[in-house]
Amino acid sequence: ANVVIPGRRQSALDEVAAASDKITTSVCDVTDEAAVTALFDHIAATGSVADIVIANAGIAASAPLDKTDLSLWSDIMAVNLTGPFLTFREGLRRMKAAQVAGGRLIAVASMTAKRAYPYISAYAASKHGLLGLVKSAALEVAGKGENGQQITVNAICPGYLDTEMTQASIANIAAKTGLSEQEAAGKLHDFSPQKRLFTADEVAASALFLASPAAAGINGQAISIDGGETG
């Protein structure tokens, strides 16, 4: 398969693209409507159509509700909710125009799309909204196309991942609580019944499954990767 990976920084994109000659990149801000349209135009110019679209951009920040300013709220909503909306909308438009059979729209959400935690009201609201977008869009496309060839829309809801974003959260917890970073990491491990962080590879494996023909009957679902935390 040919893969197009968008992102904000060309240096990071170049690092990813070095892994395979099947990967091309495009600088894109998913909160910018024109930039998202240009991204899909770029794909079309190669003679391809994006038949599997994964909305993966996300940011996180924590603050008590009464100390959450509008700029923080707006930034989180722009990336975590408006970004997937623009990506899915343009992706679906292109799939319909090309009469793609068995297209896939996949959102990387969060366990926070399913339950609440203190001090992350903006983040939780964005991920709950994303899950609502997925479920509504899934119903819109469910009856279109031949059996087994419909477009599907699903979400992946991971727990805390062993990523740079989580490491930043650990450092933030340590700075605010006086805990060591090891102790702060332990607090995040304890959220999961499996007492661990999860990996990007686990998320990728779930995305590959949802993109496969074997997942044709899975639609409007939120697949948890959290060791049982959200039941």
C-alpha cells in the first residue's frame, strides 16, 4: 500500500518516511480547512484516492475547570475535534466521488472518550465529541454500497501510551506534585488493570485490523486498548 503521512514539521516527517519508499509526506495543519483540502488534492495528484483515512492528530493538557482559559479550550478542540471533522469530511467526499468500495475512516481517540477523569475537562470533552462524530458518521454510511463493501467509521481508544506526549504528562505531574518521575509514571501505570503503558504498535495493529476486509462488519465502534480500564 502507498501511505501518505501529514504533519506539521517536515523534519519529523522525513524521519518517518525514511522507513519505506512506500511512504510520502505532506506538511499539513489539520485545523486549517484549506490545508486539509490541499492534502487530499496532493494525494489525488499522484493518481490515488485515500481509501483508508486515519485521523491521528491530538494534543493534551490538564488544568482544573475553573483555571481552564478559553485559549486552552479552543486549542484542544481545534486539534482533537475540528481536525478529525475536517479530515473525515474531506476523506468521505473523495471516497464518494471515486466510488470507493470498502473505505475506512478511523479515529485515534482515547479511553477518555468513554469515561471522565479530573483536571482534563477540555481534553475529555474533545474526545467525547470525537466519539460522537464517529458514531453519527458510521450510521450515515452504513446503508450505502454492496454488502461487505460499505465504508466504515470506527475509533480506537487507547489508554496511556508510551509516547513523548505521555512522558511530558509524567514530567508535568512530577513538577506539580513533588513526586519523582518514576513515581509519577507509576500513577499512570496504575490506571490500567494491566499496570502498564500501552504501545504505538498496539494501536497500529488495531488500525490495520479495522482497515482489513475482516473488519467489514465493524462500524461505529470504539475499540479500547487499555487493559480493561474502561470495561
